[in-house]
Amino acid sequence: MVVLGGRGRLQRGPGIFASLAALMFNCVNKDEIGYDYYSPYGDDSEWRVKLWLFVAYVVSFVCLAGSVGLLVQDALTNKGPSVWTGVAGVLQCVLVLISGLVYWTCHSED
């Protein structure tokens, strides 16, 4: 059993928040972004959807930057987890975000 040091919980953070970001941008229907979308709630709904997507992408890129930062920190110090823990964190974030984007672009509402 591998026991991580005090930063074990910190290493899991970017992957968890990347999954949250993937869920955030998969909650948006692609048809709600276009200019010909009619909303019964008024004309303000389009900017809300775009703001939600913007926040989702900001969260995803912050997760990616955080995982890269943890990778660099693991590479520079000897007393923390292995460098492969940082590499796994970066790969996890990248693959979760790619899978979320592929699902968002390919799924249909039919």
C-alpha cells in the first residue's frame, strides 16, 4: 500500500475539479448557444449560458495549471511523492477534459 504524505489530498484536487468542470460544460445544451434560440425566460438566457460555459472552461484550465504545478513541485523536491504522481495527475486532467469535450460535441438530444 502506497501512503502519500501530507500532500496526498492536494494531489487529488485537480482531477476532482476537472471532473466537475466536465460536468459543468456537459450541462449546457448546444442549441441554447445559437442566436436563433428562443427562450421563454426572456432575452437574458443566452448570456447566462455563455457565462456558465466560460466559468466551466476557467475551472478546467485552472485544474490543468494546478496539476502541472504539482508536477513541477514533485520534480523539484525529493521528499514528496514521486514525479509519476504528478504525471498521472496531468494525464488525468487532460483525459477527463478531452472526454468531456468529446461527449459535449458528439451527443445528440434526439
